[in-house]
Amino acid sequence: MAIAKKPLRNLNAISAGDTDKAAEAFISKAGKAANIGKTPVLFRFKPDFLARIDAAAKKHELPRLAWVRTVIAEALEAEGL
């Protein structure tokens, strides 16, 4: 069975300006929905402490960040905050 080539799109139907505008609109939205209302924070841990965090996250079958967020949320709840 022969494999057919992918047909060429009719690029003349869309002007170059419209294509550029659509591409820019799409790119400008990328990644924004997932981070609405969240502020990035950097933590630095010693390698042995990070290994302990990873072990705890693995024990609970959670990614590292999910485990850290859960533990912080539980600590804040215990503090009444």
C-alpha cells in the first residue's frame, strides 16, 4: 500500500497578517490559565532534606509539589490560619 503525501493547505485563502495575529493571540494565552492567582515561590533545600521530601511524597504517591502544598496546607489549618 502506497503512502500518500499530506495535501498542501491553501495558504492564499488566509492573509499573512491574519495568520500572524492568530498565532500571536494563541501564544499569548499559553500557560496563563494554569497560573491564575498563583505566585511562584523559590525554596532552597539541602540535598538530604530534599531526598526526605521526595521519599515522603513517593510514600503518599504524590508529586513533590503536591505533597509540599498538602503539608503546608495542613500546617496552616492546624495553626487556625
